[in-house]
Amino acid sequence: MKAPTTILTAARGAAMTEYTVLVGLVALVSIGAFLALGAALVSSFESRRALILYPSP
């Protein structure tokens, strides 16, 4: 039988591992979304910039 402090430490380690995996997955999804939408966003910003800098008469 394990001591209570060992069980508590194991539970904390498991929770830390779960949070680390979760943060990693969120980071990967965020990077994927940025890469997928990045070109469209840049194009949108460039067209708006052109409208502001060079308005048509």
C-alpha cells in the first residue's frame, strides 16, 4: 500500500501532464488555424489598406 503523500504527488503529476497535453493541443490548433486563415487575413487587410490610402474619387 502506498503512502498518502505518494498518491497525492502522483495525482498532481497526472494533472500536470493533462494540462501540458491540453495546452499543447490548443497551441497546435491555434497554429493550424492561423496558417489556414493567414493568407485570407493578409489579403483582407491589404485591400482595406489600399482603400484607406488611395480612395477612389
